[in-house]
Amino acid sequence: TPGPASTPGPATAPAGPRGPAALDVTVRRHHYDDGPLVLADVELRLAPGERVALVGASGAGKSTLAGIAAGIIAPTDGSVRLDGVPLTGADETTSRRDVALVSQEVHVFAGPLAADLRLAAPDATDAELLDALERVGATAWLRTLPEGLATPVGEGGHRLTAAQAQQVALARLVLTAPAVAVLDEATAEAGSAGARDLDRAALAATRGRTTLIVAHRLSQAVTADRIVVLDHGRIVEQGTHDELLAADGRYGHLWRSWRVPV
């Protein structure tokens, strides 16, 4: 079952446009049930419109922190605030509109492509759906669909590739127009043309939005306003790509060990 922010449902109130917001994430500690500590002493603030990349080795806690930031995981001890207002307790429609998550588990629902996209924006016109698809670079494959937006997709319909499904999810993000976007994507192999296309699509979909992206490929971090490095559940470094390379710390080690060209 997708997380509440990953596949927005029909809104019960008019969304209305909203500009980028500040996001403050505090995790004094987090663990699952009686398991080991996953995150500790994390203080992360995203300024309105800032693009922050979260990097770290596998198991560092990146996806957990992204889930907490998106409001789909409640921290064991901590809080998430949007423009100073706690996300916890916000009604579901408001939280989906304000903070949207695109995860590595993308769901394409059975039915016409237009209906799949309108899960994010029930009142969107065909022109708005086409604009969203164009923004994320989906126009070329859209033209190959026999019935365009009316083409059935998902189970029993036209099968979309993993990259195309991710573009549909990003188009939904464009249509939702959240104050904060959280991206935790890992569908395409590092260094592949598909991965580069998805990087461009993600940049386009989140332009002008406060964005937290879990950078599974370090190429996703290079263009960020700030890179936050997690190691064993703690923030150990922050800065731009150039600043962190010059510091020659944990990020520098990750960069040197990452052999795929940008």
C-alpha cells in the first residue's frame, strides 16, 4: 500500500496554489519497535525553495529520514514543522497537498492515463495533464499511446516501463503543486540514460519547490543548493558539492568511491 503522500487521493477541499515553505525536521531519536537506533540528534531545516540532497552509505537512515520529513513515519522522539506548524495532526488532505512524497515504489493504477493523473488533481483539464507530462519529459512516449490520455494503463492495459511510471508519479507531483516535495527514487540503474532522464524530470517537477531528495546517485547531489551527509543515522557534514569535496571528509570519500561518471 503506498504511503499517504506518494499517491495523492482526490482532494476533499480545493487545494489552491501555495508557494514553497520552510520545513523543520527534528529527530532526537528514532527506532522501529524494539530495534536498534536508526536516527539520532538530527536537526534539518529546509528554507523555502531550497533544494537539499541527502546522501550516505546504504543503511545510513536516508529513506527513514525522508519518510519522517514527508510525514508518513512518526519519529520515536521528534517533530516535523511546516512554516512553524506541526505536520502531525494536520488533516490528510492538507498534509498531502503540503508535503508530497515520490518514493521508489511507484504505483500505476488500472484505468485511463488521464484518470491516473487526476488522482493528484481531480479538476485538472486535459491541457494541464499534457503540460505536466511535458514538464517531466514524457511527451515522446505519450505520442506512441494509441489513445493518448485515454489509453488504459496499469494492470490489463498498456504496460509502462519503470522510468515511464516514475515520470507519471512526477507528473502527479507537478499537478499536486505541494509546498514541499520529498523524492526517494531508485528505479533506474546508476549511469544509465534512463537515470539521467529521471534526474532531469525530477529537477523540472520540483523547480520552485522546497525539495528534499534522497540521492541514490551522487549526480543528483551535485546540483543541490546543499548536501546533507548521513552516517549511521547522524548528520556528519553539510555544504555544497564543492565545499564538501574541499573538506575531504565523508562526502569526499563517497565521491571518490563512486565510479560512474556524472
